[in-house]
Amino acid sequence: MKIHRLFGTRLHNMPKAVGMAAVAAALAALSPAASATDITVWHALNPHNSSVFEKLVKQFNRDSGDVTVRLESFGSPEALESKFAGSAKGAGPSLVQLDARRSPDPNDGHNNVKPLYPLLAKHPIKDAKWFIHPESGFARDDKGRLMAFPYMAEVPVMFYNVGAFKKAGLKPEVPNRAWDQLQGQIVDLANRATRNCPATSDQPVSINLENLAAVNNQFFTSNQNGKAKGAPSFSFDNVYVRHLSLMISWVRNELMVRPEFDSTATQRFANNECAVLLSESGNLGAFRDARSLDFGVSGLPYYPQVTQKPGNPFVDGAALWLAAGQSAEQEKAVAEFLAWLAQPKNAAAWYQDTGFLPLTEQAFAATGDSYYSKLGDWRHLVAVYNQKPAVTASSFKIKNYPQIRAMFHQTLQRALNGEQPAPTALKSASTQAAKLMSGK
């Protein structure tokens, strides 16, 4: 098609200056660079973190002249994964938030994704020093290569209501990290401050099984979290029996509200109803924004009879995975977006406003003392993840672990409901896990 036909007139009839301007406009209209490359990100963030992400994406879209990011939010990780699993390659998102499955498969058991490290080799993120140590295993393969963007990495922590501790007359106004000493504080909180909700949690498997091992410097699986030869299994010994028995007694005596889901537990804590909440650090940003909530952050409790010094929990959470089936142009646009998120100012804002672990060392360094002043031990709890973890805190990888984790959850629910004693529940969980690992 000749350019002058686009305008319905002949260029030789136009003044020369006007004709040249028309040519330039027509060439610009025909140039691919004139239109932005669209990429789509699917996520299942909670309302607060979703709002933080949307704000960052709007800023990126203003800053970027040739890439536009569009967000699609899902009500739950399960809903997102279901839709993504059913989408054809190239027909879904460009980036997708997927929870860690702890699978031996390099893609962490996810379909329709591809590793991130080849893309970053082709389009490097300049000067970015990833914060989480590679040996944590989060979003990395066995060679330490980055498989996904570790944007929603988090750890379980103990949140506590400072006002409730003051009302109960507890000094110092912080929770004791030894389980038996914490129990005494919970009793005082129940009697003097928050009778309806002295303590609660929304993470029973993480707190009472997975990280009961890590925080007490024990291996979660029989093959030393994959470091030793042999098939993994779960040997829930006397430490687990003792602990689950303690939790059952807490629920029975109304010291702990049974683990609540669908944001019930976190919302109750935000509303000043509960004194102690064992949950994921990704709730921290929402709690900072909660009106009249004065809270601190501490590490998970441990048993001094098992370990002299508490260990660190496993890194958990989700990452942004690169969807398969995209064009080279789209992948380049994805790399540009990820590089923007990794810029110190943007990464620091994400860390501070959400409670996810820092994306980069620069984001952690850019966070000043004033941010931590009322957050208890949060700075220390975060800082350790930039260091090489203890072998007991390195990620474990187990076949069919999502199904095993769901079974663990159901088993713990029955035990905490008083339907099974701790020894029976734990033996059943171990036996069923072995069958699920073998695919039976």
C-alpha cells in the first residue's frame, strides 16, 4: 500500500513541508515501536498487598513507554492455579504467582512455566544482589539457579498485641519464645486481657510440623531434608507428640482458638481481638495499616530442652513464574518489568509495605531504623535470610507434597478438635504421607 493512499490525497498536490510531515506520521503509525507491548500478571495477593502491587504497577506503566502491565487478581491461590493449569501455552498470563510446592521437579511441579535464569542471562538485571541466600532453596533448582522471581517470599512469625501484654501486666511486654514460658503468658493474657482470643493461628502445618523441626534445629524428613541418601519419610517423634498434645490442651482450655482460615484469624488480630497470632510475615503490611493496632513481631517459639538456641523457619510463600509459550518480545518486556521491580526504591517499598522478605540486599539496606522501631525483632528475623542457612533450615523437596500438606492439615484439624489424641494423629499422618509419596 502506498503511503499517500492512506491519506486519500496525492503528496505532489501538498506543500512540501506538509507532505514530509504526513510521511513521518504514516511511518510512525506503521512502526511496531509505536505500540506498547502488553504483559499480564496473575496474582492471588491479599487485599492489602494487592493494593500495594497495583500502586507499583501503575507507577511502572507511567515510567515505561513501551511496556504495559495488566493485572488479574484471583480470590485464592487455588483458584489461580486451577485456571492457569487449564490454560493453553501462550494463552494465559506472562507472569503468574505460584505457591512453593517443594517438589523435586525443577519447575516445582508447575506446568506451563519455564525457568527464569535463562531470561535473566539474556536480559540481566543490573546491580541486583538477591537477598535470600541461594542455599535456602526457595525458587531455585538444585544448582542454585533462579527458577522464579522471589517476590512473595515470607516466613512464619509470632505477632503480638503490645496493648494486650500491657493490660495483662506482663513485663517485659513481649512473648517468651520458650513454649512452656509462653503458655504462662497466654494464661495471664486469657485471665486479664483477651479472654475470647488469647492466641490463634492460621498456619497449623507450618507451625506445628514443618517449622517445629526447623526452629528446634531438627530435620523435617528422615533423609535430612534431601541432603542424605534414601527416600524421605516422616518420623514424628516425642517432640511432635509432646507439642501437639500441648496445642490440643490449649484449644481445650480456650487458651488458643482453633486455627482459622479465610483470613479470619488475621482479621481478628488486626481488630485487636487476639493477643498472639502465629502466621506468615506477609501480613505485616496490613497490620501496620490497621487503625489503633500496636503490635510487635517475634520469632516462633521453640523448646529449650531440644535446642539451646532457636533456629530459623523455612522460607515459604510464592514467586512470580515466567509462563511458557511467549514471544521473544513479550519475554523482553517481562525482563524490563522485573528489572524495574528490583530497583532499590521499588523493592524497598514492596518489602516495607507488605512484610515479604526483601527482594534484594539493596532493598534491605535502604530500609532505615525508623521502619523497625515498633516492630520488635523483625529486623533480626529478616537479616538471617541473607546468610547461608543451617542444613536443617534448607528447603526440603518431596514428591506430591501439596497433597501431603493438605492431609497434614486435615489430620491436625481432627486432633485439635479433640477427635484424635496426638500419638494416633501423628502416626496416621506419617503412614498416609508414605503412601502419597509412593503415589499409592
